[in-house]
Amino acid sequence: MKKGKVPCPGIDTDARWRYSHTKKGWIFGYNLYITSTTGDLIVLLRAVDVTTANVQDNQMYVILTTTLSVFSIPLTCHMVADPGYNDKELYEYSKKVSRIDLICPV
């Protein structure tokens, strides 16, 4: 990882390295972002995006919540996200711009 090389031959050379605080170690690859809404017994997929692993989760939050606005989901009032989104600026943005309470269990 320190030399920025792929871990072994034959691996996707477009993938990237990032230190994961939740996994407590270095990861090589990609991040998958999924935004969904839930109802009684229904889960609706709203947005999907993929980035290289070196893109931080909090950098994708605005893109994901903007997608919710595009779909005009007036009943969205909470966004539950993993600790990668635990960022004071995101809490403020979410409340002020999107009118969504961001919740990041730690």
C-alpha cells in the first residue's frame, strides 16, 4: 500500500487505496453507495453510485441527498448513515438545505 501498488498481479488497476477507520485498516477497491426509502413492507431504491475506495463517504452525501430531492420525496425526514458520514458540516447542511435529520450511529 505504501508504494501505491496493486496488492498482487491481475487485480483491477483502477481501484484505489484508503484507510478505513470503521474496518481499522487499509482497503483496496471501490465504495458502493445506495440510497433507499422504506415503507411498511417496501424498500425503494432511490440512488446508486460507485467510486474508488479513496473517495470519502462524506464527499458523496450532497450528491445522494440531491438525488432524493430530484425524486421529490416530501416525506423524507431522516437519513440514517454509517459513521463515515459523521461530520458536523454534513449535519448542518442536511438540516438547513435538505431539511433532513442526519443520523449516524457510532
